[in-house]
Amino acid sequence: MNQNVIELTNVRKEFVSTKHYPGFKGAVKGLFTKETETKVAVDDISFSIEEGEMVGYIGSNGAGKSTTIKMMSGILTPTQGTCLVNGIEPYKNRKVNAKNIGVVFGQRTQLWWDLPLSETYTVLKEIYEVSDEDFKERMNFFYEVLELEEFIHNSVRTLSLGQRMRADLAAALLHNPKVLYLDEPTIGLDIVVKDRIRQAIRGINEKYNTTVILTTHDLGDIEELCKRIIIIDAGKKIYDGTLLDLKRSYGGSCNIHFEMKEIPSAEKIQSIHNISDKMGIAVKKKTLSVNFNKNDFTVAQVIGKIMADIEVTDVQIKETELTDIVKRIYQNGVEAV
Ligand SMILES: Nc1ncnc2c1ncn2[C@@H]1O[C@H](COP(=O)(O)OP(=O)(O)O)[C@@H](O)[C@H]1O
Ligand SMILES: [Mg+2]
């Protein structure tokens, strides 16, 4: 236990492409000069992940998430730095690596379009040399957590998106890989299917101690599944820590709006301001807004203090959501939050 399954050390990935100029002149120019452009997709990223961890790898579009995952799955070679997955460099030994990892892309299937699903699994069993006993045991488990039986005899092309995702997950896990990469696994799914997929991922992690790296736009996935998150922006790692710490450091703020029965007098306003210098208080006509950090007060305490002093007709509570925190981090970087 507690062994690092994944270790990235100063990993950098550059993409070099030929510059294109617009129009006919540009095309002619392109024939004679080959100017190139270098795009740094992943910029000096290091992290390690222990066996059995479930980590959310998040960042806005183009941040470098998929590129990182492609290096960890052996599809791309880093320009600099090293990436170790289960002790090997994936891009140097793709065959061995394939046995150690499972990959699911939300937007495209790895399954054979025309085969009945049941046969797909039989073929994969042979490819990955899974024993009869293991096959039986795992398929039984997937039947249960992914509820495959409703469509196991259907061909892949007839499956709904949600069914296909469940089928893809089972396919990626049939050889019991140490590491599972999930790239947007719940994209486009309705809430019921999302929930089932999340439960299944949790179940698989518990049963097989599978290490899971998850990229997603759906922060609900992260909240439900990952204790730890790594945030990248423009190829750089900008946060690596627990979700709880992220929320504590950046997300403690809470805002409560009180609708008062009448417009308070100047004295009254002064006395509200005197309740605590740790609350940000603003009064506008009959509306009183109180801003505070949940490390200082609970919501109940604040409501209690205000209502002891003023007659209130309505209360609205607005807590900072994970989405807001992440949005702020993307926009301003960790320092500025
Ligand atoms: N094969 C490629 N050739 C050139 N540029 C690429 C290639 N793949 C990705 N990029 C660029 O690298 C950056 C990171 O892309 P990607 O890893 O796909 O981001 P994400 O998955 O976080 O949305 C983007 O600017 C993207 O345009
Ligand atoms: Mg991507």
C-alpha cells in the first residue's frame, strides 16, 4: 500500500507544427519556407499518485489534461522529463503499459460497433489473457454495479450513451488494471445514469483498489469521487491538494441576505456593524447583506445574532460553491484568490 503508482517528474510536452499563412500567397510561401510554431501543452508538471487514490485532474479547455493523460497512457512521449506508471515509462513500453492501465473516453467508444456486447468481452478476455475464473468473477461484479444484463446481448451500435459508458467502463476494467484513466466519463449523461456511473467507479476503487485519474467538467463528479484534485492551467500545475483544503482556503465564504421588516435607523445600522468586525455588513434600504467566513461563524450563529437585533421577514443563504472557487482560480491563479 501507499506506493506511488504514478510519478511525473518535470514533464513537458511541446507540439511543433508548420505555420500556415492564409490565401494563395500564403500557400506559395509555405512551399518554400517551413516556419514552425512551438506550442507548450504541458509545462514542467510533477506529481505522484499513490495506489488506490482517486484524483480529479481539472483545468479549462486546452489546459493540457488530455495531453498529460496521453503521456501516462503511452500514446505521447514527453519532450522533457519522465513519467512513470507502475514502474515503467509508458511510451517506451506500450505493450506492458497496456496491461497496467484502462482508459475510458466519454466522447468515443473503444468497443467494436457491430459486435454484441457479450462477445466484445469474450474477445477482450482473450486479448488480455484473463483466466476463466477471473473473467467470471469480474463479469459478475460488473453485471451488478453497472447493471449490464439489460443490454448485454445487444450490439454496441444500438446502445444509448449511458449504456455505452457503462459497457466501456467494464471493457476498460476487464483485465483489472492498476490505473484507470477516465476522460469526461459522465459527459452528456442524465443525472440518474451519472449517479450510477459514479457509484460503480467508487465500487471498483473499493473492491480492486484501482487508482483512478479523472478529468471532468462536471465538478459533481469530483465532489462525489475525489478527495484530491490537481488543477492545471495553460500547461502548468496551479493546485495540488485535497478538495477539503481547497474549500477551506478559498471557499469558506458565505453570504446571507436578510429582508428586514422596516428600513433601520442609523443607530440600528451602527449596532449591527458592532456585532462583529469579522462580518462584512451592507445595508440597502430593507436589505441587509452579511458576508462572513465559515471558519469564524456558523450560518446559524449569524442568523441568530442578526435576528436577536432586528425583525426579519425573509432570509436567503448563498454559499460559495466549488464551481465558483475553481472559476476564480482559473481566472486569477491561486495567488489572487
Ligand atoms: N497534436 C497536437 N498538435 C498540436 N497542438 C496540440 C495537439 N494536441 C493538443 N494540442 C494543444 O495543446 C494544448 C493542450 O491540449 P489538451 O491537452 O487537449 O487540453 P485539455 O484536454 O485540457 O482540453 C491545447 O492548446 C491544444 O490545442
Ligand atoms: Mg481534453
